[in-house]
Amino acid sequence: MSMHTVIIADDEQWIVEGIKAAVGWAKYGFEVVGDAEDGQAALDLIEALRPTLVFTDIKMPVMNGLELIQQGKAVSPDTLFVVLSGHAEFAYAQKAINYGTFGYCLKPFEIDEIHGMLARIAQHLASSAKKTASSHSYELYEAVCAGDLDRVGLFLDRKGMPVSPRTPVVPVVVQGPHAPPAAGGASFLSFPMSRRRHGYLMEDRRKAAFLQGLSGGSRPIECGVGVGPALTDVRELDAALEAASLAAYGMFATGQPGVYPAAPPVERPIEDKLREIAQTLERKDRLGFISAMDSTKERFRNGSFTIKEAYVLYTSVLYLFPREGPKPGGRFFEGYEQLYYRYGTAEAMVDDLVTMTLESLTEGIEAVESRISHKKVKEIVLYIRNRFNQELSIQSLSEQFYLSPNYLCQLFKKEVGETIVEHISRQRIEYACKLLEETGLSIYQVGEKCGFHDYFYFTRIFKRYRKMTPTQYRERA
């Protein structure tokens, strides 16, 4: 059995030698055939050896890892890339994902992590090898992925759909749980892109009729439909098809099926949101984390964030946990499709991340719960813990947990040792102390984040519990 070939590109030779020696390459069917200390040398090796797989660092002399991936794919389209990234270069690793890398490994490495990556790549390669190219429906997409423009042009000419300024062509990608029905007959070309993603090409003038045919007229569209920009040159097809593919994932981001035109690339401030999330996790700020994730869900719902941001958010939150100690039970995904298959919507993904992460942010909760024997009261305490900065009342809690207000108050006081109002106020003040110690927020902002919308009321309650004002507390801390 022939081995899959591997090249390692990293300017730190000790890392290269360490990976070569410690990883069980042969076990997964791989063999390291070369290594390079700069991007240009790595590119020369890729062109000469056409390896199956390249592990590349981001920061290297002469040519960085991102440039290597772009140029490496041009000279060897079938080569897979895995990014080696440190925490400091994580933003660059995010960009690398957009360039179509298979995945990335975070420094410092765990050998099991690299072994897991090799196992997934071996499985991917074995699956790809089983696909047959006998069907003409695969021919176009294979030529596009390979960058074979001559073959693409000949295929389109042969099918009576030449691309020119006089006859602009539009790509449409349909993403959904089932293969979409045929819509429009011979007026378009269709081709599978994956198990649940189908591509279509049609003349621009036939686009409206095609989209209407997809929905069956009166029946609403039940999938995500991405409409790419019209192209007048076959060289634009790859980028236009990619834009349509990303647009089709609009259903994942917003949770709503429908037609999504490809939007021009814009800078989306996911880094700001990641920074906010990282800070809440570093402070073990349970409520701040929930709030940050709730606002992230809104960014997905209104279309501000796409599946690109979803992928970065998912992998970032998992990586924000330390290598030692509690870790969330999530798994990493190599691409958008796996994320889509697993969750269906960005909101479901965010909710799962919150659930996994809160299991690791239990500081101080077990001590309170251990004193409580009543299961329903335990649930109420946890519910308050996650929402005490919101509008909470005895009436709303009684409706939420199907208890009468009087019985709820008696039961809570008996189990917890304080009234519901006292418990909520104490939670808010403890959180205020944390924010006063660990952030530079103003006193008014701290009060708002804790659920107090009146500055003077916040100060009065704070003084009742801490025997000093918030300002005095901060100065003392």
C-alpha cells in the first residue's frame, strides 16, 4: 500500500524534528518526505513533490503560511493543508480556514491532537478515493476545483452555455438536508458539490424563473439558496461559486430558509466579540459569558455574522479553555459543512457552546446546591444564577416553574435560607464586586450589567450589603 506524503514547513527546526520523531505517521498511512524553514522553500518542495499533505506554520521568513497555502494550492490543487498556529497567530489561523485549509493544530502541540487530525485526513482521503468520476455531473465541479479553466470552458461550450459579456452566467448553490428537486429542465446545468449541497449554472436572464421553480410557485423554499454574482468570464467562476456557497449558508446563520444573494466581502468585527468572550472566560464571569453569547446569537439572526464567523466562534471558544483542567465536551470540525450537519443553525451551535462551557464555570455553585435537597429549588437557583441581571420577579419565577407564588417563597426560604429577593440582590452585588475589581467599567455601567437601571438605587443596595459605596469599594480594592 502506497503511503500518503507529507511536508512540514516551520522556521523552528526543533518543532519540525519533534513532530517528525514523535508522531506515528506510518500508523495512519503517512510518510514525511521533506521539510522547509521558509515559505518559498516549502513552495518549491510542493511543486516538485506534489505531496498529499502540508503542515505549515503561519509566521515564516520569505513567504508566510497564508501565502504558501494560496500559492501551494495553485501549483498542487489536490494537496491538503493543516495550519500550525500559536495563540498569538490565531487571527491568521482564522484567515487560513477561509483559504480552504483542512484544519489547524494549536501550539504547544499534543501528539494525540495531531494523531486525531491524521486519522480524519486518512478517512477523508479514503472516502474521496471511493467517489467515481463516471457521471458527467461531476465533471464541471471537478474542473472548477482543479482550476482547469480550459476544461471548464470546453465543458460549458459543449453544454451550450458559453460565458461571455453578451451571455452572463449566474451560479446558484442550494444547501439543505435533501437533494433539491429539478427546477427548470434544460435551461440550467446542475452538479452535486457534496451530499447536501448542489450547484447550478444558468444564464442571468433565466435566474428569476429558476428560483421560482425551486419554490414550486406557492410552496415556500425549505432550504438555503445562495445566488452568486453574474460572471462574464470563465475565470470568475470559481470565486462566484464560492460566494454563492457561502450565501447558501445564510439559512444556518439566521435559522431561516430562503434565497440569500451573495454579499460583497466586508469586515465583520468577530475579533471584538471573541475578545469579549475571552475576557469573560478569563474572569470566570458566568453571566458576562452568557450575555456575550446571547448578543452573538442576535448578530447571526440579523445576518451580520455568517457561517465563517460561526466556525471561528466555535473553534475559538473550545481553544479558549486551558490545556489542563476542565474542558468542554465539544469536538472540532474541519469545515463549514460538518458544522452545518451537526447543528443546523448558528443559534443551536451557540446554545450548545454555552451549555458545554457553563459546566466548566461552576465556581461557587456546588457549595450552594449541596445544601439544597429539593430538586425544583436547585433548578430555580441555577436559573437565577444565569439570569439575575435580567428582570426577575416572584410571579415570573412561579409561572416558569409551575409553583404558586406563596409556596415558591416558603420553599425557597426554607431550602436556601434567604428570600428570593434577597438571593437575587446578593447575586447582583457579588457580581458588581467582581466587575469593580476586574474591569474598568464605570459605576453606572457596572450597575446596569448587574440589573440595576437606577444609579442611586444600585448605590443604596450595594451599601446595604457591603457597608460602603461602590466607589469606596473600588478604591479599597
